[in-house]
Amino acid sequence: MISEMVALARGVLTFDSATFAAHVESRDALKRGLLLMVVVALLAGLFPFFSSIVSSFRSPEAEIATAQREFEQRMAQQMQSNPAWQNPQIRRMFQDIFGGMFEIGRDIAQLKPNVSFLPSWLGRLLQAFGRWLSTPFVWLGAWAWYALWVMLFAKLLGGRATLGRMLAATSLFVVPHVLDLFTGLLDLVGRIPTVGVCFGGLSGLIGFVAGVWGIAIYVKATATANEFSLVKATFATILPALLNLLLVIALAIVAVIGIAIAASGWS
Amino acid sequence: MEAKPNLFQMAFGAFLLREDAYAGMRDDAQRIKRALILVVIVGLLVGVTGAVGRLVEWAFAPPMDKMQEVVLGHLMKMSWYPEMSRNPKALATFQQQYNLGWQIARVFAPSPSALVGIITTPLSLLIVWLIYGLLAHLAARMLGGQGSAGQTLACTALAVAPQLLNVVMILPHVTAAGVGTWTLACNFMAIRSAHGLSGWRALAATLLPLALAILVGVLFACVGLAAGGAALSQMGGAR
């Protein structure tokens, strides 16, 4: 099973047409695709999960203090460079509100749980574990929703994929996201002061490569499942995102117009 | 002769969008009985596991009433609060809104009342399955479908299979996203298989009940808003 998966991953990463075709034709294609997605998503979230495990054993006060320090540093930089922050009244109001929010967080963290003998670190550990286990589901939800739209456009462009074949084929896009394991690791190393900046950049680059590689695999998988050209597959892959973007822009314009009308009404 | 797949195997096949799983259910002599058992079992599983997960979340969460007190205490220390409290009307409105906000938060926060889900989850799954199945059947027949109501209900019962993903919620703080999308895909397969419709017609028959539900929801929301607005204006008039 593992050797089969490795062979599949290798073929997918090298855009081997025979591998794509064999995967799409296989009865277990969707099962394998889903399994790949679960494994890769869990790997991608592994280092952030380790980091959360460590955090769950630290006192919440220390965690909040660190978050507050980082937040205040970032705000101090903003206040120096952004003219909107030069107004002392706005600054005071802002510090008042956000300082208060950190205080609230600190006091809530000190509250005993509903079942008071339970240790709070165990609650935080369970929370971290839950977040990590939720990663594959988040990926699955986003991928399945997008794949349905791509399939719709593929059909309009003359595609011949069935729903099962389409989902099975496009699930292969996760394979290069194995690299997210390293982005997670580099993000952790990136927290080291001064040196960390270099690793942060590298992590972004690896993430970008994994993303582009994944899109290219998605296009190839769409073409294979629908038995049409790569050009049509590219259109089918991009069109839902493009339409979504246009919709967001249109909604933003409507919202801005609405706010402007409301503001003129108030004044 | 091949052995008949059990319900779990059928649900697994349906989850993986295998046409033979839907065809098997469509042609089963005891399809309605099996469909009913499947929906109830999945509902019970999801209900019990969800309730356990929520209960554990509640056990580790701080009490809501104490959180409400803490937040209010800090808000009262903020510079805008004394200014606002000079105006009794503004203070009353703030308190009303603040309490309402916490009441809404309590609805979504984990609590021991999550145990009710053991009963409400299978019940709601059953009701949604019956209503959706019948509406989808009507839509499919209008679009030229050939299946019977029993066949539609039997096949759409298999679309509860993605709900099994929610079983992971036995672990606290785990969320199973994508269940709705996968259910939609399963319903499409179910209607297509039950009625032998083309892809586009099956898609229309799958979406029509949902469109109708959204329309009814919007209508109810409009009526609710209008009624609320009228009540508020009456209250304002009375003052």
C-alpha cells in the first residue's frame, strides 16, 4: 500500500500521463485520493501542532504576555510609519481597547474550568490536537467545493468526467503540499530572533513552489479526467476563481456605495 | 453469487460516489427499511459522538457567567464607559445588548445540554431526509425522471454517509468541514441513479429543493424582520 502510494506520488509530481490515467481509471481512485489528502494535511500541520503542544504546557499568562509584546511591537512600527496613527487621541483609544482585551484574556485564562479538577494544560492540549485533526477536513471541504465548480465549467467546455473521476483526479493536487511540512518547520525556526527572518523568506518560497506545483497538477488532472486539452483544463480550473474574484469585487463596490449613501444620509 | 453488501459497506460505497452502491440500494427489495435503518444509525452515531465531544469541551471551558462578569468588569474600566454611563438610556441599551450578546454566545458554547443532540440529531436527519427526498423526487419527475418515490428515498438515504465524518467530533475541538458539499455530491449521485437522468437534469433536481429551502428561509427572515421592525416602531410610538 505504502509503496503504491509512493509510486503514485512520484508519477504525479513528474506529470507522468500514464500515472494520471491509471489513477483516474482505478476503482479505488477516490479512496486513495482522500487518503493522500488526509496524510498530507496532517503532515502539513505537524510542526504547528508540535508548537501548540509546547505552548499548551506554558502558562497562559506567559503566552498572552508574548502575544501582547509582539502585538505592541508591530503597532509601534505601524504608528511610526502610518500617518493615520499620528493622532494622539486615536492612539490612546486604540491602546485602551487592545490593552483591555489582553487584560480580559489574562483574567479569563485564570478562571477554573467547569469541571474544576481538570488541569487547564490538558484542555489546551486537546484544543491543539483538535485543531490539528481538523486540518484534513478543512482541506477536504475547500477542495471538494472548488472541484464541483471546476467540474461544472469543464462540462460546459465539453468535459466527460464523472463526479467520482473528477474528485479522484483533482485530489492529486495535494501531493506537492508535502513540502508544507518544511514550511511548518521553517516557520518554527523563523521565530528565532534576527536569524529567523531568512528562514521566514525560505518558508514563503517553498509554500509558493508547492502552491504553483499543486495548481499545475490540478490542471493536468482535470484534463485527464475530462479527456480534453490542457488549455481547456486551465480555463476550467481558473474560471471559478476568476468569477469568485469578480463577485467579491462587485460586492465590495456595492458595500462601498451602500456605506457612502448611508454616510451621506447621516451627515 | 455475490453476497449482498451490508449497510456499512453500502454507506462507504456511497461516500466514495460508487454508482453500484446507489444502484444496489435502488434495486433492493427492502430499500425503505434499509434506508430508514441507515439514517437512524448514522444519526445516532453522530448524535452520541457529537454530544460526548461537546461535553468534554464544556468540562474544560471556563463558566460563561464568570466570563461575562470578567469582560464587563474590564469594559467598565475603559475610558468610554464612564462617559456612556452618564446617559441612562445609553447605559440601559448597552446592558441590554451586552446580555443579549452573551445569551447568543451561550447557544453556541458547549454545555451539558449537548446531550439532547443524541435525540435531536437522528430526528433532524430523518426529517431532512424525508423532506429533501420527497422534494427531490417531485423535481426529478418534473424533469423526466423514471424512479419511484421509494427508490428516490432509498438512494437519498445513502447521502447521509458523509455525516459519518462528523463522528470525529467525539474528540473535542475537531470540526468536520466539507460534509455539506459531500452530501450534495452524494445526493446528485442518488437522484441520478434513482431516476436515470442526464447530468444536468440530475443537477437541477438536486439543487431545486435547496433553492426552495433558501427561498422559504429568506421569506421567513423577511417576515420576521418586518414583524420585528413593526414591533420596535410600536414600542417607540408608545414611548
